[in-house]
Amino acid sequence: MASFAIENVESGQAISSISGTGKCESYFIFSIETSLGDALRIFLYFMGLAYCFVGLSAITARFFRSMENVVKHSRKVVEIDPHTNTEIIRYEKVWNFTIADISLLAFGTSFPQISLATIDAIRNIGNLYAGGLGPGTLVGSAAFDLFPIHAVCVVVPKAGELKKISDIGVWLVELVWSFWAYIWLYIILEVWTPKVITLWEALLTVLQYGLLLTHAYAQDKRWPYLSLPLARTERPEEWVPPEIDICKQDNPCREEFQAHENEQRSIVDIFSIHDSDGKVYHEVPGHDIAESSNSNIPEEMDGKADHPHVLKIWKQQFVDALSLETSESKQRNNIYLRSARLCWQLIVAPWRLLFAFVPPYHIAHGWVAFICSLMFISGIAYVLTKFTDLISCVSGINPYVIAFTALASGTSWPDLVASKIAAERQTTADSAIANITCSNSVNIYVGIGVPWLISTTYNFIAYKEPLKIKDAGGLSFSLLVFFSTSVACIVVLVFRRVTLGAELGGPKVWAWITCIFFMVLWVIFVVLSSLKVSDII
């Protein structure tokens, strides 16, 4: 087994394994870990890695609720009807539909990978070589987003239900920028300045995220000369079918808390009612907000949440975290389902208690909860880097292989949740597919660009040297494999639109065939990339 050196970030000291025996002397918490067998240590560290992924899935729920409130924020617009001379009150969405996709949704769901890559860059700051953990995770995450998540979204709609992209122009813009992101990364790695990254290359990488936002917004608004002349398909009047949630709890405070939860559950991030101009209308039962000037708007919409009420909800978060939920009525007589549910709740309980400290998303239109959720995600990402280092040290597996397989899959969980919810709840495929393409763009422009900008800036000031890439060959090869397989994925989506009339759903047989094909593409990417890094091919 080769010798490895693991950086102890907290103490600032490097702990090296004993090269003669191949024994890894690094540990996570207790020094007694080094006396355990390698097989047991690897198993425990992988279990720790998996438990962190459970934590990511737990914080994802609170993150999305906060993002829902941020994106559904509307402003009051008062107009005078020229015919009747009466006031017409309308509530327009503050966030543009497309910009919300690319910024809040895509950036937020990619934040675990972005945090991990940034932490990896900070840990290696001062070194002439960049760590491969961040780039490996982000490229692997792109493959996971494009293949397994597309595979899930295709089979999620009900049998025979078709869901297609309504604004094909915006999707094409996002797709082109997504492909260009990986072409650009290959150019700076192998063509422009082979195996090194300069300060200007890192800066240009980050700035292209701003160009993506501008171009997508221009396409959404159909700006002349900057947009494709493609008509937007008429969007349905009801962007999300109404849902009815019934609270059956006996606790009055819990009823009130769940009532607010249920109210938010009907709005998932950008899934509001849109018209053809991109305006959003929030309907209040019993009122026609397009005609009435006395409509009552919920407190959360105006950002004027009642403080005692918010404190009551925050208190209930801790009560729920310490309580075990009862099983559904159909499951109460099944001892196996009850036992499995109880075990899962006990496993998740520490995470639920920790994340109960995230303030309710009713405050400041959800921004406080949004930021706090991202902070917790960053903390989990730091622990993930530690476990990855330890697994690599003990097992001898290249960290890059762990990055684009286990880490990429685990940190892409928010992307999977977001796209799955979109495919289930929306009447079109816009957000489900846009989240995938936009997340892949964000992975490069922000997830790799920002860490490299931090490292190259330090190296330029301290050493006047560019940043060298350790696994440039393996990373470049992974990019080529990803690009080739992604073309096959897009061709299948286009073929489905031409033949079936939609990218998602359709007859279950064809949906499952598409799903299996996408999963095969992902396996091809993982296997070929792993063999290249291991110098087998």
C-alpha cells in the first residue's frame, strides 16, 4: 500500500502513514482508531460517510422550504382599469422564473459539492498543486445529475402521462452553456495552459456564470439579437395541480404548525402559477386578487410574520425533533414496517435535533433559514472531506475515484430530490430538466471556478506561479467520457420529444427502457474514469 499524507486542518500539522508497513496513522476523533484493523476502519469510515449523506438529505427538506419562501416572494402592483376606473391589484413574483432556476435552485442544490470543493481548496492553499477532491466530485456530480437523475425523472410521471419542456429556447441556452462549461474546462486543462491553471483562467471561469445568467434572462424576455427566435409553448393555467392535506394530529399547536407546513407544501421552490408573461398570481380562497382591492395576503407573502407565532413554530421544531412520528393507519398492524420506521427515525433523530436550530422559514421571506441551511451543508461537507481522506489513507484508493463515485452521488442528493419533486408536481418538464443542466453549469463556473480562483490568487501573490493540477490527465479523460455519453443522453431526450411528444413520462415500457439506458451511460462513465485514474487504461 502506498504512503499517504493527510492534512490535519484543525491543528495545522500533517499526519503521515508509515510507509514501511502501510499503516495509516491518521484518525478521525480518537487515536485508538489506528489500532483497529484496516477492514474495520474502512467500514466505519464508509458508514460515517453514509451517515453524513443522511444528514444532507435531512437538511435538504429545510433548505427547500426556505427556498420556497424566498422564491414565492411577491410584490404588490396596483393598476387602474382604464374602462371602469377601478383599482386592480396584482401580485407579481420578485424572482424571475428562469433566474430562480439557475441561481437559487441550481446553486442551492449544488452547494454541497461547491462547499466541498472550496474547503478542499482552502485546505491545500499555499501548495503549488491543487487537490483533486473538489474537481473530481464536481465532474462526478455532473455525470450523476445527467444520467441517474434523468433516469429517475423519466419514470416518475404516472403511466402514460407526458411532460415536456414548455420553453425550449431557455432550455437550449442552458444546455449550450452546460456543454460549453466542460469544453472550457478541457481547453484550460489540456490546450491553453496544459496541466496548470492561471489566475486569468480561473477568473474567466467564474465570470462566465454571470454571462449564463444574462443570456438565460435575455432568452426568457426574448431580447432581440440575444435570444433564439423560438416561441414559448402556452403554459397551463394551473402550473401545479392543487393538493389537499388533512391534519389528523390532536395537538393544537402541532395542528397550527402542520397547517403552515401543508400550506408551504403546495408550493415547491419555483412551482407557482405562471402566466405566459412569467407573472405569478397567488390566489387566496374566497378572493379574486385580479379584481378585488381588499384581498388578504398571507403574512409570509408580505414578510411580516408575527414574532410570537414564529417562536411557537420554532419551539415546535424541537418538539418534533424529539418526538417519534406514528405510522400510517395501514402500517400500524405490520410489525416489520413499524420497526423499520422506528429504526429510521432513531437514526435521523440527531440530525433532526441539530437542524431544528435552523430558524423557521417565515422570517425575512425565508432568507434567514436559507442561509443557515447552507451553513449546515458546509459543515457536513467539511466532515465529508475528512472521511474521504481517511478512507483513501487506509485503503489506498485514489481520492479522485472516491470523489467522482461515492462523494459525487451522495452530495448530488439535493439535485435528485429537486428534480424528482419537479417531475412529480409540475405539469411540464421545465424545472426538472433545467435543474440538471443548470446544476452542471454551476458545478464548473462556480464549484470549480471559485476554489481555483482562491488558490491561483494566493499562488500569484505569494509565489508568482500558476496552480498545477495533480490528476489533470484523469480529469481530462473523465471530461471526454462525460461529453461523449452526455451527447447520447441528449439525443435520446430529443428522440423522445420527436416521437412521444415529451421528454419525461410516456408509456411505462419506454420510460423504463430510457431509464436503464441512462443508468448504463453512468456506469460506463464511472468504470472508464476509474480505470484511467488507476492507470489500467
